[in-house]
Amino acid sequence: MKNVVVVGSQWGDEGKGKIVDWLSSEADVIIRFQGGHNAGHTLVIDGIVYKLRLLPSGIVRKNKISIIGNGVVVDPWALLEEIDEIKSKGIKISAENLILSEAATLILPFHREMDEIREDAAGNSKIGTTRRGIGPAYEDKIGRRSIRVMDLASDNNLDKRLEVVLQHHNAIRKGLGKTKFEKDQLKKDLLKIAPQILKYSKPVWKKIDEFKSQNKKILFEGAQGVLLDVDHGTYPFVTSSNTVASSAATGTGCGINSINYVLGITKAYTTRVGEGPFPTELTDEIGETLGTRGKEFGTVTSRKRRCGWFDGVLVRQTLKISGIDGIALTKLDVLDELDEIKMCIAYEIDGKKFDYLPASAEDQLRAKPIYKSFTGWKSSTVGIEKFEDLPDNAKKYIKELEKFVETTISSISTSPERNDTILIKDPFKI
């Protein structure tokens, strides 16, 4: 029995949705362990498109248990809306196949407003958040004043908790010249939806322990990518949670010995949404081609993604930080028409060569990529099922990429379709 953690090895948007869905066919339990509805997964199954934000990818499959862990921040209204949306496409969702951690922190309307207020006030220093209240909700969690799922079960407790959190937020709002946020209406709104939320609520750590004793295969699903990790990413242009694989343990309540294999989803080129350093970014026609062919628009925000060459230095760095055992290489087909393909193998910063990206944001912004060039294969890879059937130049690029990042490639994706995947090693069977 293997329990697998899936994380993105870049800035997110690596194609985790398809890979997680593919792995979900073998898993019994699929768990989201961090992030919120600021990150989305797009699944295409039998021609039907499912856009998931909070719900784990396993929700669209029969006889699977999907869990939202304590490490996730949950907008309760967004969750109920998403449940209704997925149900409308014929998917059955009930307390039997969806579990929500009783300890998960809630995103409330004043969190969303604070996100917008700060981002608008930041001017040229903006982070590029999705304005969905993720950061402020995590701040309240760390500040020990958040409202959690379990708090919805008690009218009296909810009232006390709202007093605490609004005392903090209203002081800030007053300083920013904003109106006071009223407690009573919010309390009524929360109590109105409380029964719909609480029916999914359970102690997730206990359920995981039960599943482990039953030898069920567990798939831990991360959001965003390692480069957006609040400790290890391109700070301050990061998300507000830890996106590395070890967060699967803290974000669900299982021990680190529950994790047997870490799979890093890695795009064959590089993209980024929002602000921040991006050494290999292309603002020319090639960058536009990558964006167009790769349909690089955010699942949640529809924001256009910035595109660039594969950054081997960054990926090698994130693979080591997150303890990644193998790579699922995605979107190889996007490179099919290019005459030349480049891979970043080092940086030059103020005349010095670096084989890693320094932690300083100033250094990151000054980093100039040093490239190795490859001849393109100029033929379609879509639908190819065996590595040996790939064009020779595609095989050369893949082998060089694998060698440089010092991690084995376990699968290669050649289109958005689930079945268009070259399986080299199955994470559940390694």
C-alpha cells in the first residue's frame, strides 16, 4: 500500500488536476491539505469539464472519499456553490463521500474585503492575490482569532468568536477609513448555512487513521506550487500557506510516516500568475505561442499566465526542498511546433553565476537566465502512449531535463485528456 502526495514543482498551474484525477482511479481517499478557493483544477472527463476550487479531484469519481483537511481555508458560501455546481453535472455529493475537517478555518466576507483593500492600496507593490480572502484568513488562523467549522455548531460560541475577530478587523478598518463590519448580520448568515456545512464535518485526523488501518490508498492533493510556498517560494510574491509536500501531514492530521511517495507535477515550460520574479519569462512571440497553445488562463480568475522557458534551476531546487521522488511531466505537446527550445541551467546576477535562486527578492528580480538550447521536434506528440514512440528530439529534451533536475520522470502528459499519458512508473506501485 502506498500513500502519495502530489504537489506542483513550479508556480502552480502545472496540470495537477489531470494527474490527480488519473491517480484517483487507483486511490480510495483523496485529500486537499492546504490553500483555498484561490487555486483551481480543471478536469476533462468524457468531454465534460469540471472546474474544481475547493473540492478534491476525487469527487467526480464513484466510490471515492474526498476530504478537505484542516490546512485548507474554506469560504463556506463558495464551497456550497461549488457543491451545487458539480451536482448539476450529475455527480452525487453527500456526507458519505465528502468530509470537511471540523478544524478548518473559515474565510468570511471581511477577509475578502481586506484582501481587496490591501491589494488596491499597494499600488506598484501589489502581490497579485486572487482577492478571495485567503491571506487574511490565514493571518487570523495564526493570530488565534479565526472562526473554524466547529464554531458553527454553537450559537453562543460563534458569537464570542466573532467578537474577538471583529475587534481586530474593525480596528484595522477604522485606521484605513473603512466602515465598521457589523457582527449580527454575519452571525445570522453563518447560522443559516451552518447545517449545510456541518453535515460534512468530521475529525479528519481520526478518519485518516481509520483509513490507514483499513489499508486504503490515500492521495494527498496540494494546491498552487512549491515556488509559492510562504517559506520557500519567491517571497513576498507567494501564497499564505506552506505548499511543500510535508504540509500534507500538518494539513490533515496524519504523521509524516503516512507519506510513502511524493510526486511533483512539472510543466515542460514555465508559467506564473500574478506579480513577482520570473527569470525565464518570455514577452515575445514565443511567449505568446506558449500561452495560446497551452491555453494559459487561470481556472479560478481567468487571468492570463506569464509564460517562459523551462527553468531547470528552480525545479531542481523545489524538488529537493519538497522531497519529491518523481516527476509527472506535463504539456509536452505545447512545445511541438517550436524550432528551438531552451532550458535555464544557471543564473547570472551582477556578474556572478548561481546554480540556485537566492532568497532575496532583489537578487531574484536581477537574475538573468543562462540557457542550454535544443532543436525542436516539429511534430505532434499528442496521444503518444510509449516513450520510445516520441520524436527523437523530444526524447533528448526529456532525458536532459531529467538528468539536470536529478529526479526520475514517472509519467509524461501529451494532452489535457486523461488517457493521453505515457506511464513510466506508477507512484502507487513503486
